[in-house]
Amino acid sequence: MRNVVVIGVGMTKFGKFPEMTVEQLGRVAAWEAIKDAGMSPKDIQVVYLGNLTERRETGHISCVAQEILRGVGIRGIPVTRVENACASGSTAFREAWMAVGCGLYDIALAGGVEKLTGMGPAPLARIGDTIEGIAGFSPPGVWAMRAQRHMAQYGTTLEQLAKVAVKNRKHGTLNPRAHYPKEVTVEEVRNSPMICYPLTLLDSCPTTDGGAAAVICSEEVAKRYTTKPIYVAATVLKSGTYENLRNIAVNEIEQRAAKEAYERAGIGPEDLDFAEVHDCFTIAEIVRIENLGFCNEGEGGRMAEEGVTALGGKLPVNPSGGLLCKGHPVGATGVAQVAELCWQLRGEAGARQVQGAQVGLAHCSGGFIGHDTGASTVIILRR
Amino acid sequence: MRNVVVIGVGMTKFGKFPEMTVEQLGRVAAWEAIKDAGMSPKDIQVVYLGNLTERRETGHISCVAQEILRGVGIRGIPVTRVENACASGSTAFREAWMAVGCGLYDIALAGGVEKLTGMGPAPLARIGDTIEGIAGFSPPGVWAMRAQRHMAQYGTTLEQLAKVAVKNRKHGTLNPRAHYPKEVTVEEVRNSPMICYPLTLLDSCPTTDGGAAAVICSEEVAKRYTTKPIYVAATVLKSGTYENLRNIAVNEIEQRAAKEAYERAGIGPEDLDFAEVHDCFTIAEIVRIENLGFCNEGEGGRMAEEGVTALGGKLPVNPSGGLLCKGHPVGATGVAQVAELCWQLRGEAGARQVQGAQVGLAHCSGGFIGHDTGASTVIILRR
């Protein structure tokens, strides 16, 4: 596999856009990424799109990627939609990386898009087996159990949970593309409506529409377009093993994905300058920064409390605002993380810039989280 | 890209299986392919699954691939669902080919599965824009217009259309896995219920459940497992260009896919011993064998009439029975075609064996067929 770089990224503002179709959201992001790369749509040779719910609000099925690209002027080339639940976007990025890395193509577009507005209440409650969803084992239920286990086992506090939301929402106020760029206090988090004890509304990511895209190419081709290529140091995808169900506060799938990513990149977590981590709930960031090796097992709660993971701290986590504040349009999330990594590594992140950022990590996990199955991705990019 | 071979294939019987879940169908196919390869589930290093409708009959969304593999004992590895409408299975095969060909993995499983039973009437009517579907521009409507154009432009007859159904259903009687293995006459085809003039029920493929799988690996690794590797000579994916909408009887997307596949394989259509072609309707086989270069434009109707494309003819098309008789469980179709190619090329196709078969082609197209968009794949395998 030859070296692969990201040379253009784009992203819609995340939010609720009932007036826009999923195709329009995808096109806005694709256009921005192509322009950012200094390219024309005709330069794109292969496309992968991460998307879970297609155009289900209209009943349409199949080939949403081609419909998006038709409006951008990309046509004729290989186009594939990939799905791995909440890791769909990062899976699309990985396929695009493989297609360029193996030499079959020089320039690829990785996109992700989701239109959750219009799908009725709790559109993602059906991730997981239906019967478990009916029984309450939907994502909030699973994560509430994880939170309770984490609190019982490691002494994690309700205040520590809330401080993750406080931190990420503060970061998000510095991101003009975030869905809910508004600071909150620990009291506001705890006093917001209870979803599933101990998780409140503000412990949870919102239901969001949005799109994101990245243009990636070979190191050689990049020289024609940019002086700021961002290198793909690792992009890893894993599925679950169902082996550590005795402690649902731990995700062994993420530990394995991170381990391989560090090996491939030739670095350790101590070398990271910042990370975007799949904080679908406050407890998710706590568990996952442990799984990713940012701290020891059980210490995740203290990281937000002590400011380690805040902008200006030792290892800022979710400078973009994360899923909690920026929003979580499923298929778009993994690619939006890549966009944030690139903006940070190019020094273009504005008020939320991590000073001197050289290496960043993006993490997504999705799927049937109750069984530790599904998919987990870890992407490491460097200047 | 190094040489890649298929060393094991599997397929459920195609039919209506209301008592089986989509996961069970997928598992039956995966198990057979792994056993056929002489492998253990632990040997599989990466999986791609083609699937369109997930488990929509139960309301479940996401990660159906991981759920299938959980029951087979495949876990921990990269797993990705891909979707390209009716070309989803062949797209999965192509991604698996790329993953092995580029050297990242030695052994991959490409699967395809679909459970259409339980999705209500006409589950595929929503392929295409919703408004066009409501207006009758669903697949039967589009193909009926194509048939009328082909009849007006080239003199294709209703009898020629019917003879495609007669041929493929006769082939299917020789295939114990076919959905409707029953011979029909031209009169029966014409007298079956009219779907959309001139296409009758027997001009159309049925609504079918089923799964298929293929184990592919590097040429080197194959030596440990088989003396009958089947080589992937080409696997091509294209999307539409919207350029030839003046004649909807022609699919330029398929012409381009075939052209590149022949170039990559270093052969022409005259070198093929047989082919599996996406005959979702009788007119589809006629149009597509023209697009694939098996005959000149406008001559497709005569090929079935003159027996050229029948078993025993110069270029047998759909010896398996094709979509018309074997059935069309969307995501499974492209991988089932690969299975048929392998059985034929290994001389294991029983009563439907194409004698001395050395090279076979499989073709799928899917998506928003009204705009010549969507996806088209051409796979060429050789002994």
C-alpha cells in the first residue's frame, strides 16, 4: 500500500434541515471538499459513501450515492454505498483509502450523509435487534447500563458525566458548524429531562442532519494540488468478538482497533495531540478514551473533570464539539471527524485550534452495541 | 494487484422462506462457501456483504453482516455491508477482490443476501425516485417502455421476448436451487397476467429470498486448499452518465462496464463460453446481451429465438435459469452468479453443465434505471 493523503474536506453545517433532502446535504459537502482540494468533479475517480438510512423518509431505496453525485457532476465512475451503522462514514473513508492505496485509483472521494429529520421519533432506536429495542435495550438503555456499571466499578460520578457534556458543548461554541453551539452547566445537564437513568437529554447527542466529504489521493498526485497534505497514518476497521460481555463498561472491539491503529501508525496514544471520539453519550467518551489508551481503565471520568481533555489541556478530546454538541448524522459523523482532523492539522480550526497539532485520532463505533458486535474504526492522521 | 482466485462458493436454494430470517439465509450460504473452500470460519480475514433491504421486515436497521457472521463463528475482523441496488452482491465481490488483490488480506468472504418475503407487495417498486414510482416508473414500467422501443426500433417480437423466458425456465429445471424450476411455453408466457404491456408475469423475475457466498484468496494461498482455483480475470463497476437517454433500449453504462472488463481480461465476447446476465425481465436479457457485445444492437431478440443462447447453443446465457427462473434476491444475485460461474468452470454444474467451459461472464445492473444511473458490474472468471 502506497502513502495516501487527504487534500480536501467539506462539511455542511450540522443541524435540522427539514427543507433539504439527503441528496442536497451530500452535494453541499462533496462540493466543498472538491473545491477545498482545488479539483474539479471530473478529477474524482472512485467514490464511497457512508449512509445508513438512505432516503427512508420518502420511502425511496437504493443508490443514494449516485443520486448525490449526479447533482455534483460526478458520473460514470465506480460508486459504492457502505454501511456499518454509526461507523458508516469512517468505513467509507477506509474503503477509499484502500482503493487509492492499492494503486487502482489516484483520487477518491469519501462521503457520508444522513437525513434523520422526518424519520419520526428516535430513528436510531432500531439499531439492535428489534425485540431488544422494544425491551428498552436501545442505545440510551445500553449506555445507561454502562454508566451505572462504570459508576459502581470505578466510582465515576454524575458530575464527571456532566462535565463531558459541559466540555464538548463549550468546544462546540467555537465551531460554526455545530448543531447546538451553546454552553451548559453541570446543573443544566443534570436537570435536563431524564432519558434513561443516569443519562439525561444533555448527556445524549441530538438527532441531526448533515453531510461531510473528503478527497483523498496518492502522495504523488497531491503535490499537484496542495502544500498541506494530511497523511493517513492508519485506518482500521474491526468487528466484535462477544468475548468480554461480563463487563459492559469495556469495549474490547475498540481496544483492538486502537491497538492495530497505533501499530500501523508507529505511535502510541502519548503521541497524539488531540482526538475526535464517538461521544454519542457522555459515558461513551469516558469509556472510549479508556479503550483508546488515553488513560487507564476507570480513569475516564477524571479526564474531563481535571481538564485534561479540554481545549488547552494535555490531550483535547472532541475539539469540534463532538457528537454531543456538533451532532451525529450517522453516516456523516466519521467523515466529519476526518474533516476536523484535517482542519486542526492544517492549522485552520480557528478559535478551537489545538496549537501545534501534528497527529490526531478519530474514533467511531456503531451497531449492535449490546452484544459488543457491530463495527469500530480508528483513523490516525498526521501532518 | 496480484492474482485473485475463487476457491469456494455457496448458495441457499432460492425461493420463498417466510420461516427463515435474513441472517439464517446468509449463514447457510456462508457455511457452504467456507466448507467448499476447505476452510474454517477462522481463516476468513475480511468480509463484504451485498444487501439492500437489511431486516426491514422486522424494522431492524444496521450491521446485518455482523449478525450473520456471529452465527457462523466469524468475528473480530473487518466487516462491511455494501449497497448498489441489484448490483449489491457483485459490488461486494469486487470489494473483496480489491482487499485481497492489494495484499492487505489473503482470504476474503464475499456474501450477498436478501429477504424479500414479508416486505409487502412489490418491495422493489421503491427503487427509483418515489414520485416516479407512484407514476408507474417502477422497474416493470421502465422495462415495458424499453421493450416497446426495442420492438419499434428493431422489430423485436412478443414471441422473441417470450422465448427468453422459455429458455431460462428450461435451464432452471436443471438447477435444483432455482425458485421456479418449471418449463413454460410461449403461449403460457403470453397468456400469464399482464404486468405492464408488453411484459407479463412470466416475462418478469419473481420475488425471491436467498443468500450466496464466495471465498476468494490470493493465488498463492489457494494452492494450500484446492487444485481447481477459478481466476478473477476482471471485475468492473461503473455508474451512469445520463448521456444516452434518447434511446432507453440501450444502456451505455453496461457497454462501458463490459468494454473495461474485456480489456482487463484481455479477451473479447467471442472468447466467452457462457454468461450469467441480469435478466430481471425478458427484454432485459435481450438488451443486455447487445450491450455486452454478444450480438449487434437490435439482434438480441433473435438470439433466444435461434437457440444461440440456449444450453447447447454457441453462447449459453443464464444456464442457471437466471433471475427469471432461479429468482432475484437482490443482494444475493451477483454472488449467486459467481457461484454458477465457478460450478460451470469447475465442471460441477450437473445437468446444466456447459461442456468444456473455460471462461464465463457475470453481469448485474441496479438502481435508478430510468435515468441510466445506478450501478453496473461485469465480472469475468476463467479456469
